[in-house]
Amino acid sequence: MEVSLIHPDYVSNCWTEVSPLLEKSIDTAHGRYAMDDILREIVSFDQHLWVVFDDERILAALTTRFVGYPKKRILAGQFLGGERIMQWRDKMLTTLEKWARDNECEGLEMTGRKGFEKVLAPHGWTPEYVVYEKMFEEMNNG
């Protein structure tokens, strides 16, 4: 399996295969993003598209972005979808760490389901907080 950053000029070559993989994680954004927003940010390189592939097809896709805090620059995982995560996790995390370091980031961050703890903990990631949200129904109903 290989992990590759897709240059924005070549996103159209794989988007029909990648977009269904990202769809479920986009759904958890609760209206903050739609697929066309993600595509637009990938093409403008505000988000970076990573794919995991084998000889036959794309197995997973992940987007990242650089986040500039007042005191740190961080590479943040945005959206992830795919299959067989335990087979490509190590290679993806190594690749992302190298990308972050090469781009003068001081670390990586991700938000995700509680289940990601078991995937990330073996690589030194620690859960620092859990993000919960409350959406205001009156705002969603017009």
C-alpha cells in the first residue's frame, strides 16, 4: 500500500473515487461543509488530499490543513474515510509527521470518534479533550 499527496492539478483524476470515501466524515460536520466545499479547498490547496492505494484501487482518503495558532503551526487532520485502516495507519502517520515537520509545524491534531484513540495511541497520540456540540434547532429550522 502506498500513501500519496495528490497535487491540486490532479484531484479531478481521482475525485469520483475519493469523494464517496470522504462522504461519511463530511456528514459528521453537521452542515459546516459540503463535498463541493471540500473539493474547492483541496483545489486551492487550503486542504491537502492524501490517498491510500494498492495496486487495484484507492482504499482511503484523508484531508489535512495547516492551522496557525498565535504560538504554533499545526497540521490538522480534517476528513477521513476508507477501509482497512490498521493496514495503512502506520505509513499514513509517518507520512503526515514528515509533511508536518517539513512545513515547520510543531505537531499534528485531529478530531474524531472516540474509537480513534485505539488507532492513534500506539503512535504516541494522547486524547487531550473530547469535542461535543449542541446545535440550536431554532437556527436549523429557519
